[in-house]
Amino acid sequence: MNDAVTQETLLTPLLTRLQEALGADAVLTGESDTAGYTEDWRGRYRGEALCVVLPSSTEQVSDIVKLCAAAGVSILPQGGNTSLCGGAVPPTHGPAPVILNLARMRHIRQVDAANGSMVVEAGCILNTVQDAAADVGRLYPVSLGAEGSCQIGGTLSTNAGGTSVLRYGNTRENVLGLEVVLADGTIWDGLRALRKDNTGIDLKHLFIGAEGTLGIVTAAALKLHPLPTHHSLAWFAPRDPAAAQQILGMFQNACGSRLSAFEIMNRHQLDLVLANVPNRRNPLTDAHAWHVLVELGDTRDAEGLEAVLTETLGAAIEQGLVEDAVIAANETQRADLWEVRHSVSEANKKAAIGLTTDCAVPVSSVPEFIDASTRAVHAIVPGLDIAIVGHMGDGNVHFIPMFSFDAWAALADSAAMGDAMRAAVNDVAARLSGTFSAEHGVGQTGLPLMQRYKAPAELALMRTVKAALDPNQLFNPGRLVP
Amino acid sequence: MNDAVTQETLLTPLLTRLQEALGADAVLTGESDTAGYTEDWRGRYRGEALCVVLPSSTEQVSDIVKLCAAAGVSILPQGGNTSLCGGAVPPTHGPAPVILNLARMRHIRQVDAANGSMVVEAGCILNTVQDAAADVGRLYPVSLGAEGSCQIGGTLSTNAGGTSVLRYGNTRENVLGLEVVLADGTIWDGLRALRKDNTGIDLKHLFIGAEGTLGIVTAAALKLHPLPTHHSLAWFAPRDPAAAQQILGMFQNACGSRLSAFEIMNRHQLDLVLANVPNRRNPLTDAHAWHVLVELGDTRDAEGLEAVLTETLGAAIEQGLVEDAVIAANETQRADLWEVRHSVSEANKKAAIGLTTDCAVPVSSVPEFIDASTRAVHAIVPGLDIAIVGHMGDGNVHFIPMFSFDAWAALADSAAMGDAMRAAVNDVAARLSGTFSAEHGVGQTGLPLMQRYKAPAELALMRTVKAALDPNQLFNPGRLVP
């Protein structure tokens, strides 16, 4: 307690100055007010914060940065606090940072349909941005489970993936420009909404995916796309993952960029959904070892997207690659099939202890990744259930060893088991030139893995960049680069 | 001469060491051997080099970097020497660098059709890469005039644009990973061919478009796309640039990503082509003030791309936006119409002195950019001819004030006139939140413009990155960031 008292005494001037700069209602200090900011939404990570500040403008963010820098107190930038790896909350140990939450910066500054761009502040909810784009007949394509609560700034700082990467790329590919507050409080206005600009180092890419360690993103110019108006979806059972990969290639050749989703899951994953989420049913008549959801989208339907889907699936059936298939006959059926896919997280949480992994490998190596990871996991626990669900078109497979609650509780050292299982899977990905984090980011979970899997030259280069842009470790110290 | 002798005496050990490391045939020193490397292909820029080295492997590049660093001699990395702004040759003044040309590193290390990726060395000619992709039924989409001689490393270091940016993005968007030799000779192997990888700062973007100032790109993992097999093309006369912009929006809405080119030129530009290049003719019956080439591409043709084109153009005609239009009836006609577009450089070079600019503005501001630039140029020389040709879909317009050879020769100070004209146009772009270099890069031409148009905060950030990654100014000193 002495330490805490001392710290509080020393820091009182900073709190006072922050209140003067922002107004008292924008500086939260009491435990009850800050609880929603210091713990992640799944309750797995919790840390202390000196206070939570809620700036309303870029200038206020700059003021906060200068005040904290002067006081030697670090800043943890925070969006909607929806991280899956503890990236949005303070560390359990170490000095308490100021949490800088961008929720009050939620202004849409500009929408330019003709240019296919919009400028939004970092605190805008992803859903709000998608809707504003759709209002002018355009698409902001980034889409993910947390879109109703995650903020644009968070999606930028983690280079969020989601379900439309196959067609539109990650968040990074959908950003034209950024506004960022740097470690000395300077505001960098890089909000150019240009398709082409070759005038020096492309600085925006430093901040995208940097998880708030190099600067605070306060606004972004986003890229909009023509709005697809027609969709067609099928659910089918490929013979095995190798067949699924072959069919993916057939769809790419036949449909080009109409192909907007190619999601795979194994039988155990589907069974968990059917057993644990009400009103879900197997889209096919029989049980099958593997299942794929494939979707096409387009801005027109003169030829019938469904006909293209049928034709391509027909060719795959003819080659003996598909055991059974069904095509959504209408929008309701399409929504129902997506519901099965979207029920995975809910089902797994209810069913058992799932050791989630987030690997990506080259698409051509997905079958080998699944085989080798299965062998590696079963070498530790023979016959263990494994749920497999993934964005196959991106080479991103969530390979999830599953322990029943009883079996998990009975383990002598469950933490060690978790580490061993994840290491077994991540090692396979590394051997196949893959990555341990395809879309979730590093956060707190991935930090030890950076040391294990990244080449020393790459870590050294990241440290050099960090030291150059944030020499006093003001932003998220200790995060991202170990 | 004394200075040169002294320098040569001092540097003899470096030349000897380079010859030992690479073999004598890989170190060029005589003027006749180095001439093709020290002068740009248009003969506008020329500088001295200590020697030209031709490494055959990444390890040799690393050796060269270490030897030059130890000797305190800078390195100018060079690809096919096709820069349009003097970016690939040494400066006229200042210490002579070692030119490190990547031509001998031209191995295609891997082609993975299923993953949609290939790994190539930096010295591969762009055409070779395109062909290797097509051989496995895939597309490497970057395409530009110099593709028969430019090297992949050069296209990466300049983030090359070209004619397919509207559909596939710049070079940057088509790179999955890089191999780079850093300023201390370290080889960073970032050749991951993954669609998703969120494990720290995305370092490859530091080197793409950095014009060789931060490291030497030795190899790249490139992104391949499904190969479009069908195309349809039209040439039409929009009422004016505002109508052209409106029609662009109609095509984007109706055709989505089928739209692969939307190129505009004015009547004067077309007249120059017709007058100066044999066998070119006006695609339309009458003279018109504005001309647009629009092309659709797709992986299938079940509905008839031509029908889509006709339908969309028909709607534009009905709204009074189009004065006349013609659709290519076959591949020969399509090639002929592209020839008219591709003849622009040849025509302009023969016809007059053209003061080329390379601005991009938001697509929605293109009509205003053309109007305001015309007024600004005519305020300097009333009634001056102006050729306008551009990638309208990217907001990238080459606005070219044209002087007859006689008028140019008669000017008291033609250099000052050139500067004034370019400044007039670039100022308009800057006012419209645009850029002075959309696709050509900075090189030597653009260096003074960086100081004029980039915000101090942005230049400072670039200098910070440069100082961190290349603290001793080994790579291309003085380039890119003034």
C-alpha cells in the first residue's frame, strides 16, 4: 500500500492537469468508473490504471500526450476493448498507465462516394462506419464478430481481419490515410484520401497493426468499394481438406473476385454447434467429416450467381471432391447457414475448454497443417477432441484442442498443458512458414511467442523503430516487441 | 583532377575487396562499362560512380554492404534504370557512390498457384514475372510501360503504379513479404507468403516505396490473382470531365471489380497522337473535347461483358453524358484502341516540349483540378496548348503544358518557365488535398517538392525513420527525404 500511496502523491499534479485540460467529467479515477476499462470483456486480463481519460478532440489527445510525457507516466490507448488477447487493458504488474479511450471521438468527418472514401474519427464504432458507407451506396468491407462495439481505431491498431479478407484484404488494405498523435504530442495529419501517392516513406503502415505502441491513431481516411447487391451461398462436404483446397482453386479460377467467403469446419466443430446452440441444424442430410461454406457476391446478377455456384460445385462433384452440397434458396436460408458458422464461439465456450489458436499458413499448406497439428496434439493426449474452424481462403485456421470441463479440472498442471498444446500447433505453423497470429494480434497472450517465433533480425528491426518513434517508452511500454 | 586522384588512391582497397568478394567480372570500373548505369535512359540525369557491382546472391549483397560501410562509401541500389525522375542514377555532385545493380539476381525461387504467390529475386524483369504467373493460370497484375526492362526490385522500391491500379492497387498492395539487406549487412528474411500475419510492426512497408534509402530489397513474395480471361473495351467521348467522373461512378456501381481501366485524355492529346504516330486514327467519327477508354475484365463471360458495357454506356448516353461511343468488336480492335492510349509518350516526345506532371487528387476533385490547373497555366501563358492524359479511376492526371520547340527555344529562361508551370499545377493539386507524385516517385526531380509540399511533421517523421534504419547514411544519401 505504501508504494501506491507514494505513487498517488507524486502523480496528483498530473491528474489535476488532465482535469484542467479535459474537464473533470473526462477523467475517470474511481474503481467503479474505471472497471469497464481495466478488465477485458472475457474477464481473462485485468490491470491497474492511474485514470481513464476521454478526449473529445485530436488537440486534447495531443495535450494528454504532452502532460503524460512530462510526468513520465505511460499511456495505454484503448478502443472498444474487444481484444481477444489482452491487448486493450493494462498489464497485471508494473506501473499503472493512463488509459486513453477514444470513445468520445466518434465524428464522421467526411463521406465522399465519388472518391470511394470516408474520413472518420478513431472512436467510431465499426457498425456505424459500415452503415454510413452503405447510406451512399458504398461498402466498407471490414466485418467481424465485434463490429457492434469495436472502434475503428482498434481495428486499425490491430489490423483487424474478419470474414471478408479473402475478397477485400485486411484492415490495412482499406486505409488511405491516418491522423496520428506522436510521442512528443505532434499531430501528424496524414489524412490524404488518395489512391496513389508516391512521395516518400508510407508512414501510415507504421501505425497500422502496431497495437498503439508507436503513436495514437485519432482519425483515418478509409477506402470504400462498390456495394455488392447480390449474393449466393452453398454449404458442402468436401472429401477432405485437400479436396477443399482444390475446390477453392476452382472457385477462384471460375469466379474471380465474386468469391467472398470460403470457410471450413470439421465435424466435431459442427457437432458442438448443433449440441450447444438452440435451433441450429446440420445443413446436410448426413454427418460428414468436413464442411465448407462458400459465398459469392456481385454488383449485378444478370447471369445468376446461383448458376455460377451450381456449375462450379457441379464440376467438383463430378471429380469426386464433394460428398454432398446444398445451395441457399433465399436470403433466409443464407442467413441460417451463416448463423451456423457464427455460432462457433458461443458453442465452444459452452461445450468445453477450447485452446484457441490463430495460425495462418500458405493456403497450399492448410491440409498439411491440419494433419501435422492433429498428430502433434494426439502425441500429447491420444484421441483428444479437436475443433477446427477457419478462413480457408486466407490460410487462417483456428485449430482448437478441446478438453471437457472435468478432464481439464483433473489436470495436475492445466497451464502447462495449455502451453504445450498451443506450442505444438504453433510449431507446426512455423515449420510451414506460417504465423502464430493471423488476425488476433499479439496483445499479452502473444508476447512470449514473439520471442519464440520471430527471427532476431526482425525483432531487432522492430525495436529500432520503436526506439526511434517512442524513445521514452510512453506508449504501451513492453507491448508488441519483447 | 587532384580530388579524383586522391579519392581513387584512398578507395583502392575497397575496389580490391569488392573484386575479391564478387569476382573481377562483377565489379565494373571503366567508363565504357559503367556508362549504362550512370546515366538515365532519357539522358536527362548523369552522375559519377566509384564502380558498379553485380552481386549474384543475397549473401554477396550483404558482403558489399559491409565492405562499403567499413570504407565509408555510400551505395546506390539500382534496378532496370527506368526511373522517370532520375531516381536510379547517382547525383551530379557529391561523393561518387558504389552502384549496386541487382540484374544478376533474377531467379524465380518459387511459384505456388494454390497459394496465389511467387517468390522472386529483385533483378527479375517485370515481364518475366508476369509470364511465370500466367504459366500457372495466375495474374501478377502490376503492368506499366517499362515492363520489358524494369526490375521487380525497382518496382518495389518505387511502389510502381501503372495501368491496373484501379482494379488491383499499386505494387505495395501486391506484396506479401520481402527479403532485405539492412545497413549493417544483416539479411532480414521476411519472405512470408501469408494473406494474414498480425505479429508486430509490418516492416515490409518501410522498404516499399523508400527508393532504396532504408535497405536493399533482394527478393519478394508477390501476390497473384485469378487470371481474367475475358475483356471488353469501349472508347467514348464524355461531355466533359464532370460527366466522365459521373460515368466512372456508374461503371463502379454496375460492374464492381470487373472495371479494370478508366483512362481519360483531352482532344489536344489525341491530336498529338494522330499527328505524330503512324497508323493511329481517331476511334470516333468527329472531333470531341474529351475521350475515355474504359475496359472490363472477368474470369468468365457467361453474360457477355460486352452486354454489360453496352448497357452501362447506354444509360450514360440516355442521361446526355456521352456524345459518341464505340465498342471494340474483337481483340484486334481492342489492341488498336489501347495502342492509341499507349502512343501518348512517343507522340508528345516528337511533337513538342511537354512539361509532364504526375498529380493525383481525390477522384471527386478531378474536374476541378483540370479546370483550375488550366486557368493557372493560362495565367502564365495565355492560350498555351495543354495535353491531358490520366488514370481517371485513380484520380491520377498527367497535366502537360506543351511548348512548341521554337517557342521553348525562344524563352529567355526556359528552366524558370518549367518550374513556374509545374508549380502552378502542383499547387492546385496541393490545394485539393492531392499529391505532386502519384506514381513516378521522388527521385531527383521531386526532391525540392518534398520540402515545398510535405508537412514539417511528416518530413521530420521520415527523417527519424531514416536515421534509425540507416544512421550513417549508407544508402542513397540525400535522396527521398530532403
